[in-house]
Amino acid sequence: MFQELKPGSTLGEYELMRQIGRGPLATVWMARRSSDSREMALKVLDQHHAENRDRRARFEHEAQLAQSLVHPHVVPVHEVLLPPAVPLPMFVMDLLPGGNIGQFRGAPPAQFGAVTGLLAQVCGALSFIHDRGLVHCDVKASNILLDGAGQAFLADFGMTGTPDDIAQEGPRGGTILYMSPEQFASLSEGPDSAHPVDARSDIYSLGVLMYELFAGEPPFRASNRFALMYQRLTGTPRAPAQVRPEVSPRLSQAILKALAREPADRFASTAELAKVLTA
């Protein structure tokens, strides 16, 4: 029987040091590689999910997809390890020590330039995956990691798929606070929803993040999921410049455009949004 993972456990040539993240299927560990003592990040499928064929296949698909996405602002995946080479499916990534972009929530005006630069990098990573016909489906602060040297990296492709995959298989959960109106609609409508989820859904989620970073608060507040869904489907957020006068009208308008209720009213691409951010 497989023993529970803990600091000091070994998986292949990696010694676990401490847990640094946790998701619905897997745990992320800081680990040391024995061959060169380099510290890495390991995402390891939880034991009880490894025993479920569908969840294991989903995790392995995520690992292989993440390894295939080679871009300067996507978290690098160095190797994918599967049983019997290791006890549990896992993949090995760069360890990024700078936290995530959420630390800039409500950033002072002096940091606006640095934040827009990081967001432009994220736009580049999203453009890269969108050009490959993929939708990330879970853009949020904790999935944008920093290296401490001014570089941002898009992470976590567990929800990623093509629009056709999403339409046929049903909605991909995402994170409630960042979900687009069409993601909410597809949750209730299921497969073959009348509200298709495509790259513009990621633009909306990025708009939610931008609102948080510059206005210092989310664009919508609600006491429960259904109230939040109603606001997303019917409401319009206050302009960020009204919440914080330090936000320029140009930036405020860009954020609201990303947050447009109708996908056709948003930026056509993250590349277009990046041009506005860096102008």
C-alpha cells in the first residue's frame, strides 16, 4: 500500500521538502533533485484520485499538454513521470520563488507600470495557447506565478481544452470569482450550450483580475454563487477609475471592455489587449 507523502519522502530522484500548493486533483511540492541538488516544483496526483481511471487520465493529459506548451511566459515543465517509474503520476516544473500576481492587488500607482508589464506577458502566453486552438478556462491570480525578477508565468492547464471539447464534454468548472458569463451559462445548460466558451472567456477572466489589481476589489460582490452568477449575467461593474481615481480613464476603459457581458464586445484577442496595456 502506498504511504502518504510527507517531507522527506522520495519520488524517483526527488526528495519532497514542503507542500506549496493544492488543487482538486493534485498537490504541488517543493522538492530537491538528487542529481544536482536543484530545487524544483512537483505536481503529484493524489493517491485516491490515482485509483480513478478518468481522473488519472485527466491529470496525465494535463501533464502532457503543459509539457508541450513551450513559451517564455508559460511555466516550464521539464519531465512527466508515470508509474512504474514513480509511485504516482507527476510532472516536474521550475520552482518560481516570487509568489503570484495577486500580491499586487490594489497596487499603488507607482507600481502600475510594473503590473501592466506583467499583464502584457500574460497576454502573450494566452495568445500562444489561443493560437493553438485552446482555452485556458481558469485564468486567475494564483495561476500567474512570478519569478522575482519581473517575469510572469501562466500555470495550471487542468481545465484547458478546445472550444469543441468544452461544447461536447460540458463546462469546465474554473474558479467562480473569475468565470465569464458564458461559463456560468454553460454550467446550467450543459453540453451543447447556446453560450459557447472560447478564447474571449479567458479575456473576461483576465479582466476580472485586472479589475482586482488596479481597483483593489472584485468587479462584483455577492454572498453566494447564484447571486454572483446573476450579477455577471445582468450587471455592469463600476468603472475602476470611479473606485480608484488613480486609475487612468484609458486603463479603466480597457478593463471594462475586457469585462463586457457579450463576448463580441470584448477585445478580439489578448494580443489586442496587450497593445492597449503597453501603449
